[in-house]
Amino acid sequence: MAAIDSLLRVMTLRDAEAMTITTGQVPSLRRAGNAEPMAMPALDRALVAGFVDEIVPEDARAAFEERGSGEYTYQTSAGDTVAVLIEINGAGHRLVVRRQGRGAAAPAPRPSGAGEPVRAPNPALAAFAIPVAAPVAAPVAHAATAAVAPAVALPGYIAHLLSIAAERRASDLILSQDLAPRLRVDGDVAVLDEASPTTAAEILQLLAACDAPIGASGSVDFGATIDGHRLRGHGFRHERGVGVALRLIRRDVPTLDRLGLPSDLADLVKLRSGLVLVAGPTGSGKSTTLVALVAQLERTRAAHVVTLEDPIEYLHETERCLVHQREVGHHVASFADGLRAALREAPDVIVVGELRDRETIAVALSAAETGHLVLGTVHAPGAAVAVDRLIDAFPEHQQRQARTQIAAVLRTVVTQHLLPARRGGRIVALERVPVTSAVASLIRKNELHMLGTHIQTGRDAGMIPLEKSLARLVRSQQVDAAVARAVAADLDFFDASLRTA
């Protein structure tokens, strides 16, 4: 049995999510987001180097030493498979071991002699053995907090950058190997000149602490709480190494009023069935608007709400409503799987973070048809494109049926754009399209090219054209005319709206 297998056996018996092994330090286990040192002496340099020799294949060692880090899959003598991140540091090595495929069955043990060549025993490890203690029950954490955003402790540099980002009210902190950090403030990305470049080791350490290794796909999504800052993150490989984008999340659930949205949008959550779409380009705040609608629902109606999010950003209270939040990749495999399961969970309202593929859209339409209120987002610059995007997800021979379904269940399309305000910050411009009988007819007949005219002339039906919203912001001197013109879809109508008081 390889020497490191004794340590890994302790990790398994104590039901730990991860183990950190560092030269000159006592190994530690991470359980329920908390680090727990093991009851054993610190590990010397030769011992940890022996562990590295057992894990890194011989044909990969030159590349590993050149890069100074690497991720490997290791199979123990008991047949368990773990993922190991190894970094070379000044004292020797640091290894972060995580269980492979959380909740998934490990691959069958490799037959002896197959795959990697058998290595000769390392004499430095010959006398190494660790007594295995009886399993210890892990402390119970609050289910939502543990699953959504585990508390992560990091060395000062990343925590310091997050504090700067929060102080400057940045929406994103972007780190890239060997480059200075960037902050996104009011939609613009700026270099944080006073900060030193981020190293690969620091980024990998952040990902390891968040239990978010970059796997074979080249990227990973995760959520975490770091020094009190809740965030969602995305780690990725690129041509210069590794990077991570961190979205900072405010703790207080936003309201429609605080987001600058019309108060009558609250009427959307009074609907008992049908489909409501929130559309807009990337970064326009669609998901945040859904959060505000759920918060409005929670304050005004007793209902069972099931949300499907990727990842969960805000945690809702359960006062009037019973809100069950499920995260794609953690609680459910996909939006489509979560939607199918939600139909068996007796919901009144289903919230879908994104309608992005045919299967998800088909199940969402079926849910809306069967008496549920479904709220979802679509990446689209306007109502016509949003509806087209749903229809185009289906093969051509099913598109007629899809148009009929959408025309029957769609209730409203709200499209939003975030614009830089003249006095700083960002402000929302809104298009709202209630699905009247005339709009439903356009959808069924595949005449969406005429929808723009209906929106511009449908004031009595509650239509709000985007150009009218933009013109109002310009007239009130909240937004520059050039900024508004860059967003307007119909410049002639925008100019005419500016001239109309």
C-alpha cells in the first residue's frame, strides 16, 4: 500500500471533503467548511516529496516541475479515486486532495499492470504509517448555507482584494495569472494599479479552498463566502495560465424599488399560471430582477416556490412563502432535470435561472400549461428576439407546435438594459410587452417582425417601448443621449420620443 493511502483512508473515514498536506506542517482535513488539524506530527520535506512521487506519473514530472503546479487523479489501493492539486512552494510542496465526483460512484479499480507503470517503493516512506482513528461524526451545518456558499478562509492577499472590491462597490473582481487584478465598477473594467499581479499559485489556492478544481472541461463554477463576502465565481484556463472571475453578491435581497424598476412589475407575481420572461443582454441584471420578484412574492402571497439557479446567489427567507432553492450542478444535474423534478414537488411558482436549451424550454412550457407560474430569463435584446430564441431551440418540424404553446402560456416579456448614469452608477431602461390577444396571434402566425409596431402603438394595452424608457432617462438628464442611442433598436422612434413630452 502506498504511504499516502493511509492519510487518504483517514479522510474517507472522517467523511472529510478535502485534505491539505503541506511540507513542514500538520495535515488538515476540511469538513463542513471547517479546517481541522490531524492528531499527528508535522510532515518533513522528504515525506511530502515521496507523496508527490506516488501521485505524479513519471512521464508528467518534467512538465510539473516546469509549471510548478498540476492537477492529477490518483487511485488508492482501496479503489477510491481522488483529485489532487499539487503546488511547489519555497518549503517543498502543498497538496490539496478532494474526493472525485462528489456523490458519484468512483470508477472501477484499474487492473494490476494496466495504465501507469508500477513504481518502486520509496525508501523514505518505508516506515511511514498513520494509526486510523474511529470515524468521527461531522458537525451539522445549516443546509442552505453549507450547500450554497461554504465559508472559506484564505491568506490575506485575496481577502484584501475582495475588501477593496466591496469598498468600491464593484460588481466583479477578475484575476488573471501574472496580471494586475481588475475591478468592474458600474459596468466598466479598471486595473487595480496599487495591487501586485496575481500568481497562478494564489488563484489555484483560491479554487482549492472553494473546493472548485478546474477539471477536464477547462472551467468550473462555484459559490463561496470569503471573509464575510458572498460571491459566485468562475475559474478557467487560458493561454497564459489560469484566471478567475468573482461576482460579489450583496447580502440583502434587493427589492423592485431599490433596483429602480416600476412598482407595477409586482403585478407579475399575482399571476396564477403562465410564463413570464425577463430578457436582456449579459450583465443586465436579469437574475437580480428574478430575485426581487421572488422577494415580492414572499412578502405578498402564501405559495410554494421552487427556484433553479446556477449558482444560488441570494438566500430567501421563508415567512409567507415556502421557498426551496436548488442549485444546478449541486442539487440537480441540469435545469431540465430540476424542472421535471419540480413538477412533482407541488409548487405554485417555479423560477428558472435561464431558459437556454430545448429540453428546459419544453418542460417550462409544459409546467406553464399545467397551471404553474413559471418565471425565467432569456439572453435577448428585446421581446421579439426572446420569443424567437425559444422557438428556434426546437427542430423545424416542432416549431409550429412551439409557437402555439408559447402563444397560449406567455403572459409578459420584460426586457432590461443597464446604462451608465451621468452621476455615476447604472440605471435601468425597460421594455415591457404584455401578451395581448394581438401579440399571441403574431406569435402563432410567425409574424414577430410586426411586434415592434404593436409595442410602439400599444400604450393602452400596457406596452412600454424601450425607446420611450430611454427617451425619459435622457429628458430627465439621468443618461447621456449618445449612450441611449447606442441601445435603442429604432432610432427614428427614439428621436420622435425625445421630442414628445
